Amino acid sequence: MHAPGIWGILVIAVVVVLLFGRGKISGMMGEVASGIKAFQKGMRDEETKPVDRVTTSAEVDAREVDRSKDA
């Protein structure tokens, strides 16, 4: 099996544009770009602010059990 040639790629591109339209494709690409930027910003923020303590789900469950006993 061989890789698609230039004509195959062009046909696929035309079908995608006809199905989704130029506006929807550019909107999706904008959303992907903003998601990548948000991820990068989150990674930078995580490096600058150390986490004091991470609460595990077991600790949260234990607190809820304690609260239900007190009530």
C-alpha cells in the first residue's frame, strides 16, 4: 500500500472544505490554538507556584464520612 499522492490529498481537502466549510474549520483551528496557549500558560504557572499539598480522593472521602458522623 502506498501513500496518497497530491491528487488524493487535494480531493480529501476539497471534501473536508465542502462538508465543514471554511468558517467552521478556521473556528476549530482557533479553538485548538487557544487550548494550546492555555495549556502552556498552565504549565508555566505550575512551575512558578509550588503546590503545598495535594488532597487525595481518599482524604476527601474520609472528611465526608467524618462530617456525616458529626451531623
